[in-house]
Amino acid sequence: MKAFYGHEIYVQSAGVHSELEIDGFSITVCAEMGVQLSAHRVRSFDQMEQWGDDLSSFDLVIALSPASQRRALELTRVFHLEVEYWPILDPTGLGTRREEKLAAYRQTRDQIRDQILARFGPPRIERGETDS
């Protein structure tokens, strides 16, 4: 999101579980399109609350798996949140060779990119711009 919209939209990445480190294949395929994930850390919804994120300040939760959709819908009982489910391919168990795995991760990356652009419109910052 930040690669397309800078800080125009506040985004926080969260999952059902916290792995804290991003998968190396994700880092590789996102770097191919100029998105650096190597310093990114995954946190859970529970950790977001524990670390001071006010979940009521978010307008939208986009769930990429049925498990995250269920967890997000649970949050709507307490917080006024819109929840969208985007059925995205989970590449983690696909392929046995490195190139097969990378192809699956690229497919997932491209699905997410296409969904973002369809939902939020064309990028508002040019490639190569830095928007710290």
C-alpha cells in the first residue's frame, strides 16, 4: 500500500498469528517490484492492541485468509470496522523447487497488487519516489 499511496492511507499489517519475521520468498518477490519487506515484522491483532494500536481507529480490515476473516469479524462485535475478504492464494505449501515456489509467491503478490489497485485506484506516487 505504501508503495502505491505513500502515507495517504494509514496501513497496519496484522495476522491471526504473529510470526514476527517475513517469509524470505515474500521478501524476494516484493523486492522485484521495488517493495522492501526485509525490516517488516508481522504482528497479530492481539499484539496490535497490546502495543497500543487503537483498533477502533481503523475503518477497514482486509482479510486474506478465512482464518483472518473470522478473527476480523470477531473484532466487529467490539469495534465498528468494515471487513472485506480477498480470496488470495496461499503460496506457502506450493512448489518443491525454488523457482516453483517463487512463481507461486509472484502469483500471490500479483493477486494482492491487483486487488489493491481495484479497491483503492491508481497509485498516487511515482515509482522511485521516496515517501518516508
